Amino acid sequence: MNRDSGMYERSSHGRILVSDFEPHPLLRGPHAQTMVPALLRPTPKLALRRERLELPDGDFVDLAWAGPARGSRLAVLVHGLTGGFQSKYLRGTARELIARGWRVVILQLRGGGDEPNRHARCYHHGDTGDLRHLWRVLRQRDPGVRLAAAGWSLGANVLLKALGEEGTTAPVEAAAAACAPFRLLPCAEKLRRGTARLYQARLLRDLKAIVARKHAAVPAPVDMDAVLAARDFIEFDDRYTAPLNGFRDARDYYERCECGGFVGAIRRPTLIVNARDDPFMTPAVLPRASALAPPVTLEVSRRGGHVGFIAADAHGRPYCWLEPHLADFLDRTVAC
């Protein structure tokens, strides 16, 4: 399935694999890989059962369940920035897991839904408390359940940071992550330059709409005019994310919350899939194998874009290679 780089030993640290992913011949570039599934792919159909989970601090998050009502294996799925229950990559992976007999529950991160959450703060790259709380709630409800987790982009950062924080106490047996940013400042700086600014503009527009809607109902102790005038993520995080969450500034937030500082403490089998041509980051953010904990495998493809990975099937038709790939890893690792 993959070609091991052969450069690293797995005994003392993780490993890096060279992925065998091959892009669809008509979608070889990073922007085609990123934009075509996001803009042109129909949203995968998925029957969802909603639940509101009350949190210990008086706030809430919303969950969506799919798959069989009962079962021994349950995967918790975490979306990316401005994502949620409708995220195509998340729904596609949920369908793949359900086809393998899994139950799935989607965590819509705090403040990510249509209804504003009760407290001023919203989710961010380092906000792992709600995910860790959910893991323990699921374990309390069903002590025999076998938990796994998957996350994409910001959700990958949250998941990997949570796993590192939990270490040997993590309630999940395995995890899969895609397009993890690893180092947040270089990613934010990349999104300030060249064509990547188009992605930043779209994400900032959606993010500003979320916070404007929220803080019309729940005022925040920040200058919202300055927040809504932010020209890039660094300005936005300086003016909004950092002051609302106790960070000195954007750079302090990035340094303390980037998952690259936590992947060495993970103690559960974990697959991370990243593409070297991801337009949201540069290859320089990818960690060395020596920074990875022994159970962690970083699979790196030459192409794939950001949450793209569109390949061609035997008949030349495009399909989302990443989704069955992640599902296969979890299915093998948490076998019935």
C-alpha cells in the first residue's frame, strides 16, 4: 500500500512513509485538487441524528450520529475551520466507516453551528477540552465501546494535540488525521502570499460571518470592528482568538497550540496524511521522524492539495482516495 522511505527506525520514534497516492490525471495541480472537491463535489448523503451535549462550564456542543444505533466500534470525527456537519470530506469518511460496520459521531466544535454558543469564546486550533470531554462521556455511556477518532486540517490539529495531551490515558485506540498544519505561524504566513491569499480570503469571509452572527447575540470583550477589518489570519488571531482565549498575541497562540509540539507524546496508533503541495502550508512544516512518537506514522504524498486527494478509479472516474484510506487504517487498527 505504501513505500517506506527506509530512512528511519520505528523502535525509538515514529516513521515517515512515501504515499502511493496518484492524482487524477486531469487534477494534478494543488489548486485543482483542493478546489474541485470543495466546489464541485455533491455533498455525500448521510442520515444524521442530532444531540446537544451540555458541557461542564455551562456551554454546549452539538453532535450528529450516523450508522447503526448500536455497535462495538465508534469513531469521533472532527471538522476543519468553518466546517461542520455538512463537510463533504467528513461525510464521505463517515460513509466509508459505516460501510465497514462502524458507528460515527461528528463533533461540531464549540460555536461552529448556526446557533451561537453561550460563552464568548469559540473553537480554535488548541481548544481540545471539548473533544477530550466527549471521549470520556462516550466511555461512561458505554464502557465497552472501542473508540477511534479522525480529524482534518484544524480538526487534525485539535485531535493530535488532544492525543499528545492525553498520552497513555487517551480513551481512543487509534486515530487518523489529514492535512495537519503542525506549525501554525508558517502556515499563516503562507496564506498571506500569492495564490494562497484567495483561500485565506474565502476562509476569513466565512469566519468573520460566524463571529459577527455570534457576537450579535453574545457580546465579546474585543473590538469587533477591528476583528471584522482584519486583513489576514495573523491580524484576526491578534484581535480575536488570542485575547478571547488568554494568549498574549497571535504568535503566542500559534506557538502554544500547534500540534507539532504534541506529536511526540502520542501513545496511540495514529496515521497522519499530508501532501507536499498543500497550498495552505509549506513542506518545511512537516516534522522529522525523530519528532514523532513511536505509534505515529506520517504519510506524505507529492500531490494532493488541501483535503483533496482525488484519484482515478479503474475506469478513469474521479474518487476521493483519502476517505477509504483513513477508514481502512482505523478498521485494521481497531479490528472486530
